[in-house]
Amino acid sequence: MWLAQLSEGVRQYLLVTANYWAFTLTDGALRMLVVLHFHALGYSPLQIALLFLFYELFGVVTNLLGGWLGARLGLNRTMNLGLALQVVALAMLLLPAPSLTVAWVMAAQALSGIAKDLNKMSAKSAIKLLLPGEAQGALYRWVALLTGSKNALKGVGFFLGGALLSLLGFQLAVGVMAALLALVWLGSVVLLKKDLGRARVKPKFRDLFSKSAAINRLSAARLFLFGARDVWFVVALPVFLATSLGWDYWSVGSFLALWIIGYGVVQSAAPWLTGRRSGRVPDGRSAFVWALALSVLPAAIALGLDTGLDTATVLLGGLMLFGVVFAINSSLHSYLIVSYASRDGVSLDVGFYYMANAMGRLVGTLLSGWLYQSAGLEACLWVSSLFIGLAALLSVSLPRREKAVAG
């Protein structure tokens, strides 16, 4: 069998990636199923958004505790736990429609959020351990491929959710996904390397918080970077497309799905766009330069919306450009955290970093609804530009390499 001919590291990378892909497909599909199903039941956009509040909130806690668990128990166990929890979250939604109360669905989404962040933290941390420390170029490419493919598949999951809802109905669609993911979980339990990522010295609870200045600064920059995206992307943009541009619900969902797929493709290509040809890998200077370039774009879109130019052209054109540059920023950050993280107990550093990522998403989501409702889309864009500017400032002091040669 061709799989047996590959090195152990490559086989484990493929298993980790396959787990991550399967989970991501169900994650994207479940979000679209919930949005469309509860929209059909007459829920308002704000009520639907609240269904995902715990999904984001629990991501903050899960990344912090998940990194600690991964270092103590092994990344294979935290990844498999994430898959199992997602199966349970899907099973919770198999109740008859009258029993699917808001509180019950929020609880299921909370469990799904915990599962997602356990799975993501485990996958990103595992890559660090499957490559030699000096292979920074290969590390960047592997992280970029995993990150980009995840986002592309999440977009595919949006389409999958809509298709399953149309063909099978809500309960049967959820049941099929739960059954298939349970099979993936069983395969992972058998095949994934035992004790992957377990620290040699059991970390104490106080070790949850990173002692590395570089990781603390990068985590703060990540918080503002993802807050800057979600402050206008999560609530303000879909509502603006529907109310101000008159798009129907399916058009909004399809457009956002395609945007996420394109965003994931650019993330995967980031190594070739940011220095692969010159044999260099990114450092702190790269993070600063790309964040600075990104900070200009939301402000430019906000100014463009006030000039009398065609609103759709300004917004959609700006959104496409923002997606490209944001994807490069995200991919750079994803590589840098894995590069900076200690090999022994890598999940502690990665978990702390993605805790900041989840906090940024939570802040951005809450601000998106409040700012749009009180001041409009332009206010969301100006705050986005400010947040990215703060991320750029935090990146100034990140470590730089004198000779960053790709491997």
C-alpha cells in the first residue's frame, strides 16, 4: 500500500490533516444547517447570531486549557477528544424540532466550539513535532497548507450544509454527518501516534500562560488581527449585503462561502507569495509589513463608501483585496507561532496563542453587531483599520532572523 511506503512523519501528518479536514467539513456544514434551519423557523438574524455566542466564548477557555491538556495527555488524545465531542454535539441536534430550544442549541454549539478548538490546537501543534527543528521552510509550507485547506474546506462545508438540508432535511443531514465523523474518530483512535506532543515534564496549571515575550506579543497581535476581521465580517457585512444591496439570503451565503474558499487558497499559497522564491521564511519584520499593508484597506473601503462611487463595486472589490492580504497575514502568524513554540509542551504555547485568537473573534463578533446597529458599516471598517494598526505596532518588536533560509 502506498501509505506504508511513506515516512512515519508524513503518515502522521496525513492522518492529522485528514482528521482536521473531516472535522472542518462538518463544522462548516453544521453552521450553515443551523443558520438556514432556524431562519426557516422564523428566528431573527440577531437570535441566530446568539446561537453561536457560546461557540466563540468557549473557544477562549478551550484553547487555554486544551494546550495544557495536550502537553499532559498527548495531542492524539486531545484531537480524538475533539472529534468525539463534535459527534456528541451533532447527536444533540437530533431531537424533534419542538425540543430544539434556544438553550439546547446554544449548549450544542458550545460543545462544538470546544471540539473545534481542541481539534485545531492539536493539529497545529502536531506539525511542530513531525519536522526537524531546522526545517523552517518545510514547517511554513506544512502549516500554510493545513491552515489554508481548513478554511477552503470550511467554505465547501457551507455549500455541503445547504445541499444536505435541501436533500435530506435537518435531522437526517445531522445524523449522516454524526455517523461519518464517528467513523473518522474510530480510525483516528487506532492509527494516530500515541503520546504525540506529551511533554517530558508534566506542566503545572500555572504554566497555562506563556512566559515567552515573543509569543505574548504575537498573541496580542493575533487578537487584534482577528478582531479586525470579525468586527465587520461576521454581522455587519452579511446584514449590509441583505438590507442595503438587496441580496437574498442564498446569495449572501454563497458569496461568503466562496470568499472563505478563496481565502483558504491564498493561505495555502502564502509561502510562495512571501519569500519562497528567495529562499526566505517570514520573521517579525514580515508580520509588521503585511499588517501595515492590511491596515490601509478597511479605511480605504470606508472612504470609498462616502465618495459616491458604486457601493457594490467599492465594497466587493475592497473585500476581495482585503481577503488576499488578510489571508497572507493569517498564514504568517500561524507559521510564526509554531516556529516560536517550544518543542517540549508545544501545545501550551499554541493553545495560549489560539486563546488570544478566540478572544479576538469574540470581541469582533460582539462589536460587529453593536457598531453596525449604532453607527453603520463605515464605523466597523474604521475600527477594523485601527485594530490592524495595533497588530502592526505589536509586531514591530517580534524576533527577526538575520538569515532566514527556507528548508
